[in-house]
Amino acid sequence: MKTASNRSKAIRMQSSKERVPANSATFLQVAESLAEIGRGFYARGWVLGTSGNFSAVISQEPLRLAITSTGLDKGALTPGQFLEIDEAANVMRGDGRPSAEAVLHLAIVRGVSAGAVLHTHSVSSTVLSGMHARHSGIALEGYEMLKGLTGVATHKHREWLPILENSQDMVELADRVSSRLEQTPGVHGFLLQEHGLYTWGESLADAKRHVEILEFLMEVLVRSGAIQNA
Amino acid sequence: MKTASNRSKAIRMQSSKERVPANSATFLQVAESLAEIGRGFYARGWVLGTSGNFSAVISQEPLRLAITSTGLDKGALTPGQFLEIDEAANVMRGDGRPSAEAVLHLAIVRGVSAGAVLHTHSVSSTVLSGMHARHSGIALEGYEMLKGLTGVATHKHREWLPILENSQDMVELADRVSSRLEQTPGVHGFLLQEHGLYTWGESLADAKRHVEILEFLMEVLVRSGAIQNA
Amino acid sequence: MKTASNRSKAIRMQSSKERVPANSATFLQVAESLAEIGRGFYARGWVLGTSGNFSAVISQEPLRLAITSTGLDKGALTPGQFLEIDEAANVMRGDGRPSAEAVLHLAIVRGVSAGAVLHTHSVSSTVLSGMHARHSGIALEGYEMLKGLTGVATHKHREWLPILENSQDMVELADRVSSRLEQTPGVHGFLLQEHGLYTWGESLADAKRHVEILEFLMEVLVRSGAIQNA
Amino acid sequence: MKTASNRSKAIRMQSSKERVPANSATFLQVAESLAEIGRGFYARGWVLGTSGNFSAVISQEPLRLAITSTGLDKGALTPGQFLEIDEAANVMRGDGRPSAEAVLHLAIVRGVSAGAVLHTHSVSSTVLSGMHARHSGIALEGYEMLKGLTGVATHKHREWLPILENSQDMVELADRVSSRLEQTPGVHGFLLQEHGLYTWGESLADAKRHVEILEFLMEVLVRSGAIQNA
């Protein structure tokens, strides 16, 4: 079994053999979809102030992601602002630097075989992840909305949304993300404390749906008084 | 008198004699209106994560409904994503499966002679229906907004919004819905616990207005402290 | 001095001598502006479910108002849905019935020489007017936003927002509105209990600004805990 | 060292030597960007009722700002509604009066060498600045969103958001703003009590990002119960 530490070493080691960008049409199409989703999240106030980042796998062998470059105003997001990165976060196409959080996207893609990874930064997730940090996570149970999560068939499902301590050391954080994904198989997302939500899906549509569902349920918790009872 | 159980047996029994889709122009016009309403509800956050479903009667004899197919992103809803179903939820036109909740739409159309049925899934309805579940319903009284409900002439009206336990067995749930509609004549909608609102109207415009009114009043209750006093 | 009672008798007595509609270009231009404002308020959730109504004076001698006809979806408001009414609420132009609340608009136009009257029906105003009804009003003081009210020069201004008991007898209510406007000169609006806000201005732009300011301040009060302290 | 008092005297003294407007293309481009940003803030409810004002430096030598004229509906803001003012708030281009708060913009531009200054007036900032006024400011700490502030590299940063008493004497207030900016170097914005937020940036994009970040964090504080604990 690959340990989390080994895995992130693999991320840090650059594979120099593959240096060809993925299919251009695919890249542009995916970038267009990601940009549209990003502008929608901005309208809802989920990625203000250049927060948030979005990626989707455009090739598996070799691994290639379309991903937002760093520091963008998500309200004016265009396909031209996306980068193509390889499995070590090297830029294969596009101008600009990838976000430091690109290694988290890669850790998630590897850890749960995601086809797309979306990171939002809403008021609800910031409030909840701060208040509930000492419980290391939040339980979501009994809500019909849970059925929209891939593989969930009933509202009686109990979804655990882990909360990880925030960090600026992205390699260390990627390691912790990988470990947590191994320890809690079947989760659909996690929170970084006072930072926001990471979720994913087999397809980009799945990942977008997961964002909406988890943001909705966090808003439900906040308005149900989850803060007072934290 | 037909019992609830008999009625839902009738739904399960397919009437094979009528297999002709309704008028195409009517279907498309209704699907267009439903799609526009759905996109508007999505913008307000009332049908996130593929939640919600919408239908309207396009023919009475034989009974035909235009209804959303299952699993759609309501923010990008198009007329082409609607199905025509018959009185037993068989698809007469269109691609895709109807939502499992189609039998609820049919139960409502039969139970209250509705011309349109709209199901939303808002934060307010999720919060309220959870907190007030043990009262089996919520009373709405004294609000001018109540006058927008069909047949209500004064703000002094007391509207009872029943709360039904949620279920994944749609035939069983349809039976309960039918019974509840018989027991509480005159209601304009009901809540499924931690799931959302079903409302209806003689016309689609009536049903849309009822969604807005009931969502508004639930938001008023939440912000008036109805949770603390549940 | 005309008493409130005399004044509303004057409203009820039809002046038959003037039966000519006002200038068409003016009417259409005003109806266009009112429709645009109404659609904007709908987007903010201030006139859901066909609630709200809007008017502007298009002629002083004889008195003519452009006003929404009753029962309209404000999200799809068009200039063609406006009526021209005279000083007794008779329809001089357009199809449809005026809202029963047209007599309130007329009472306000006469009482404070308003050029435009706007009625919204927001969550905040419904919540606040219910909770604070026994105080007969709400005080707004210390807010910079108050300076946007016509004639107010400092945030130290104390604005009194009267709350009137709601009624379905519009003639009786119009009388009470007229009396209250006489008793509390200088107010910029009032609330009907669990119903909503009426405000006005010399121009339509003034009235729109007053809606935004008073809705903003009511939202501030609700979020500052005004409910708990009511 | 120039004292705050000297500095504001400099503002009041008109420099008559420079009377040429800045480059027209620059002015129009900047006004276009400011107008677009303003309409976006209006949509979020941050500049209702003609509140808020926006400026950007279009020339350093001589100092020239593009700035909103007073009393505008920010939802319909156009480039033609901007003025060019000099270092003493004299209008060099455009119709209309500058806002009385233009001297605050000038004080900020001088005090922190800002390239753009944006003033919003949200519900959150009004609520928070009222409740926390006696602490003379609000601390923001531990939030990932802080990293979007220019020069901040970690969520562990502690941002102090000063609260100044509101005033209608803009010259006096500009003096206090200048003093406060000297006393608390490194702040990214400040609140006027029950009035709103002033923030700035080297570029207009920086200032817009700072508005979004600080508005977001104030909303987080309000929803985290900062009012109850004030």
C-alpha cells in the first residue's frame, strides 16, 4: 500500500517523460464549462475576492488537469484563464501560475479518482468550519438533499464532512488530505477550517451538484442554530 | 368512497388503452413555461443540486402531464428535458426517466384537481419542516401575503401547512399524500420533512404564485424566531 | 381644514367632469420606468407572489396616476400592464382592474403631495411590523443611510416609521392612512402590520430611493436583533 | 513630517497652477470599470439608495481622480456620471457635484498612496460598526480569506478594521481619517460607524478584491454571533 507520504513524494517528483499537452478541443471545452460554473458560484457569493479554484481531469494517461490560474476574479472568469497542469503541477499550457492549492486538487484526484475538483469559500462553510473545528467534522443526516450525493440512496444516510486544520504549507496539507481520504472512505467533500469546501465528482456535473448540495446543507445547519449548539 | 389505498392502486395499474401523446404545441409551450419558472427558482436557491421537480397537466382526458425528467440541473433547464407522462407515470414523449416523485405529482393532480404541481427544496422549508415535524404542520396566520393563495380573501385566514414524514417508498408516500389531502381539504401545499415544499394551482401561474407565497412565509417564520420556539 | 373623513369622501365621490386620459407619451414612459423598478424589486424578493403595487402621478390637473393593475407577477411586469386612474380610482386607460389598494395610493398622493408611491412586501418589513406592532412604529436613528431620505441632512436624524393595523376595508384604511399622515408630518413611509411598506417621493427616483433605504434599514434592524428586543 | 492637520489644509488650499484634465481615454476606461464594479455592488445590496462612492487615480502629477458624482442610483451607473477632480476636489471634467465624501477619497489616496478607493454601505458593515463602535475597531483573524488582502501571506494574520465615529463635517472627518491611517499603518480599510466601509488598493482590481474580502468577513462575523458578543 502506498502511504500518504509516499504519494505526496510522487507528486513532488516530476515525471519528465510526458510533456505533451492534452487534446486542445477537450481542454477548451472543459475550461469553458469550468469558467461558467465559476461565474455562477461568484454570483452566489461562494468565491468572492479571488477565492476558490476549480479543476477537471482532461487526460488520465498521462494525467492532465485544466485548472484555474491563481488570483483570478471569478466573476469575470474566462476559458483563457485556465492552465493545463501535469501530475506534478507543472504548467503544460496557458499563461500564469497555478494556485498553490493545485497540489490539493492533485491529491484529491489521486485519492478518490475524481474527474473534477471544486473548491468554494462561502460564508456558511467559513462559519461552520470554525465553530465545529474541535469535532473534526460535521454530521449531515436525515436530509433528502443528501440523495443528490453520488451513491446515496436515502435521506437516512449519515454524511460525515471532515474538517481539517488549515495550513499554508500545501505539500504538508496535501499529505493530510490524502491520509484523511484514506481514513474516511466514501466522503464526498471536506472543509478546511475557516477556509472553505473541497468537493469532487466523477464528472464535472457531479462535482457542481456536490458543491450545491453541501453548500445548501451547511446553510441549513447555520440557520438551524448549529452555531449556538457547536 | 375511494380509499387512499385504492387510489394508489389505480395509479399503479397501467391503463393501456390510451397511448397517444397530447398536442405537441401545448406540450412545448407548457414545457417552456415550466423551464423558465424552474430557472427562476434555481436563481433563488430553491432547487439546488438537481432537487425539485415541476409538472403541469396538458390533457385531462386522457390525463397527461408535462414533467421534469429526473436528475436535472435546474439552472440550465430546457423544454427538451421535459417528459410527457400518462396517469400511471408511463413516459409518452421525451427522453429520460421521470423522477420517482412523479407519482406524488399524479396523486396531487387527482386529489385536488390541480392543473400544475411545483416542488421546491429551499433552506427555509428544510429548516422549518425539521424543527416543526412533531407538530405535523405549521400554522400561517395574520399575514397579508396569505391573500395571494387562491380562495383566500383576508389576512386573518389561518393556513395550515401539513408536514409529512419523508420516505423513499414513493407509492407509500403517494398514499399518505392522498390521505392527507382528503383529511385537510383546502390546504394549498404541504411539506415533506427535511425535504421541501409541494404546492399546486389550477393554472401554472397559480402554482408559481403559491410557491413564492409559501416560501416567503416560511422565510418570515424562520427569521421571526420560529426555530427557537419550535 | 379638511378632515380625513371628508378627504376620503372626496375620493369616493366621482368627479365626472374630467374624462380625458393624460398624455400618452408620458403615460408610457412612466409605465416603462415603473415596470423596470418593479422587476428589480421582484429580483430582490420584495414583491413576490403578485404582492406590491406601484404608481406615479402623470397629471396633476386633473389628477391622473399610472398604477399597476391587480394580481400581476412583478417579475414579468410590462408597461402594458399599467392602468391610468383618476382621483376616484376610475380606470381611464388600460385593461384590468386597479388593485384595491389604489385608494391608498390616492390617499398618499393627496396627503403628502407625492409624485410617486411604491408599496413593497419584504420579509424584513413583515417580520418587523409584526413584532413591533404594539409600539405603533419603529424608530430609525443614527444611520448614515437616513441621509438619503428627502430633506434629511444628518445621520443623527430620528425617523419614525409608523405601523398601522392591516385591514381589508380599503376605504377605512385609506382614512386611517390620511389621518396618520396628518398626525405625523415629515414621515417618509409607513408599514402596514404583517403586510409591508408604503413609501413615496416627489419623483419616482425619490420613491425608489426611499424603498431601498427603508428596506435596508429594516434589514439592519432585523439582523441587529430588533426582534429579540421587540 | 506633515501632520494630519497640515495635510488636510493642503487639501483645502486649491492649487490653481494645474487646470488641465487628464488623458481622456484613461478617464473613460477607468470610469467604465468603476461603473461596472458599482453596478455589481448594487446587485449585492452593498450600495442601495444612492449610497456608496467610487474613485480611482487617473493621474499622479498632477493628482487627478475619476469619482462618482453625488446622489447616483448605483444600479444604473454609467461612465458619463463620473467626474474628474483635482487634489482639492475641484471638478476638472464632467457634470454634477462630487460627493461631499470626495475629501475622504483624497485623504486616503494621500495617506496610503492608494490607486483606487471604494466605499460600500452594506447591512453587515452597518450592523457591525454600530455594535462594535465602543471597541474602536474589529479584529479579523484566522480566516483564509485574509490572504486576499495585499501583502498578507497567511490566514494567521490579524487584521484590524478601525471604526471611526461618523460625522457630517467632511473636513474634520478627513483629518481624523488621515490621523488614523498614520496611527494604524498597514490596515486595508476602515468603517465609519453605522455608515459603511472604506477600502482601497494600489489598483482598482485590488480595491474591488478588498471590498469583497472585507464584506465577506463582516458577514461571517455577523452570522457567527459577533453581535451577541459585542
